[in-house]
Amino acid sequence: MGFDVIARIAIWVVPVLFSIVIHEVAHGWMAYRLGDPTAKYMGRLTLNPIPHIDPLGTLILPLILLILGGPVFGWAKPVPFNPQNFHSHVNIRRGSMWVALAGPGSNLILAFIASFVLVILRKFIPLPAAAYMFFSAFVGINLFLALLNLVPIPPLDGSKILWGFLPPKYDPYFMMLERYGFFIIVILLGSGALSHIVLPPFKFLYALFLSIPQFLF
């Protein structure tokens, strides 16, 4: 394996793997905080990537995208949770919403932290260009994962967040949307419409996240 391939894997695939693991652990951690120990009992509250690996979304797809030179992203095995186990004072709809929000929220936090690291390294610590590219990719990957998952189409997290706000009378329509959600996402991806949804807020947040530490330092 050539040095360039190894460098690209380190710069892109490693942040993807780490970020999607944190994303799933955040789901399980929030569910546990709300009273559901399902993820803990299944060994999913761990930063060890092995229990979270989905062969297609965690390994094959990121490597294919890396080879093709496209944007690298992926997914891990979803962390299971049972809202019936929530504490008695936790509303199931709102609790499920917070569990869903924890995933993209963790990616936004990671992107914000990485933006500070990137700016500090650029200003004060001379390093090889690959090191700056790593943290730049880390910011971008986490922003992309957060924004993609906030799209309110099942099975993305945004659909559960939306469900938390919808009155119960809309549940039949939501369940119908869940049946076709995957196909809707495939159509949006194939048509490029999903890029038009995600890219504008991505560009705005990327510039914002880098401008804050630049202003402070």
C-alpha cells in the first residue's frame, strides 16, 4: 500500500470511523441517562469501534469513496434503545427526540473542538500539511454527519427529532413515511437534491466554526 493511500486513509477514514462511533455512543449514553440500559447491556457504550462496525457503512463505503476521490462518510450499526425503559417522568416522544439529537449534537461538539485545535496548530505550531488537513477533514466530516442526520427523513435522526414535536394525530403519516424513508433518501442522493439541502448550512457552519477561534486567538 503506497504512502499516499495510507495518508489519505489517516486523514479521511480515521476521522469518519471515530466520528460515527462517537455519534452512536452518544445515542446510547443519552438513552442510558433517560433510564434505558439497553445499549449498556449490549456493550455499545464503548469507544472500541469493533462493536459499532457495520461492514458496509463503516468499512466498505468509506474506502470506496476514498478510492473514487469523493467525500468520505459512512455509518455504524445503530445503537438500540427501548423508550419503554425510560424513567417514569420522561415523556417517550421527547425522550426519543433527545436520544436522536444526541448523535448529531456530539458531531457538532467534535467539529467545534477540532476547529479550535486546527486554528491553534496553524497559528502556533508548525506541522506537516497533512496534520492540518487531518483536523480540517475532522471538522468537515463531523459537520456533514451532523447536518445529514438532521434531515427529517427516516431513518435519519432528524425524523425522530421531528416526531418529538409532532402531535400524536400525525403518527400514521409518520409511520407511512418511515416505510419509504430509505427510498426517499436514495432518490435525494441520486438526484443531488440532498447536497443542495446539506451544503449551504455546511458551508455556513464551517466558516463560522473556524472564524470563532480565529477571532479569539
